[in-house]
Amino acid sequence: MSAMIMPILMSLMLSQSSPIDVSNSIIDLNPHVSQKRANFLGRIIYKEASRFNIDPKIITAILRQESNFEPNQKVCYVVHRNKACWDTCDFGISQINAAWAKRWHLDTEELINNDAFNIHIAARVLSIIQKQFGDEENWYSRFNTSGPKRAIYEMSIKSYLAELE
């Protein structure tokens, strides 16, 4: 999709949604989220989606996959790639990877404890991915990985997006 058409399409998507729509989407994807938390997250997602021209449904689906909208997340694991392995961690509601945190000198405790900051960084990461891979139909699936597990992640995000249609 051309770089000129993308902002027009995004403004159309955003004009058809509101923070309340995002809040309702959160509850659709996880009925156990309180209305108060859904409203809080809905306002943040909508604001950051607008700021970075990302469809709020994409951010919402990613948050559902990454943390199920649960606060204060930190997940550490070992990565095995090309006969090498290393420890890494993902932080907060959108599971921002340690590589992004290191690149941008981010406070990992703030990523864990501040949902607004974490969602802002997630939207920023998505905007970079969209600029690099926006011609790909499911460019957003690169948020999690570019490796062989990407197809599984992509299927999960697509299923959440389908629930929001």
C-alpha cells in the first residue's frame, strides 16, 4: 500500500472508532477485564493509535495476545537461534522486548508498571514496523517475531481481529 494512501485509510479507521469502542473491544476479547480498566486502556490505546496512525484494533489484538490485558507483566526466557542462545525478557502489558528497551534506554520498571508508557512504546514500535513492512498484508505480526513462530502469532492476532469485526 502506498505511503500516501496509508494515512488516509488510518484516518478513516480512527474516525469510525472511539475510546469507548476500544473499551468495548477489550471486553469482547476478555470479559474478565473490569469496565474501569477497559475504559482506562481504551483511552490510552485510542490516543496512541491516533498519534502513530495505527488501527486501534491492531493494538488491542496485540495486547490481548501479549498479556490478556493484565498489568505488571514480566516474562523472561531463553532464545535459541542459529546455534546460539541468550536470555531475554519482555515487559509490561504489550511485552516490549529487552532489545527495544536497551536500544531506546527505557526504564524496564516503568514498562512493567506504567500501562500508558508501555502502550506508547508499543505503538511507536508498530509505527516503525508499519513503515518498514506496511506493504505486507499482516505487517503487524512482526511485533512479536520475525522467525518461524511468526505464522502462529499472525494467526492469533488475525483471530482476535476477526472477533472485533
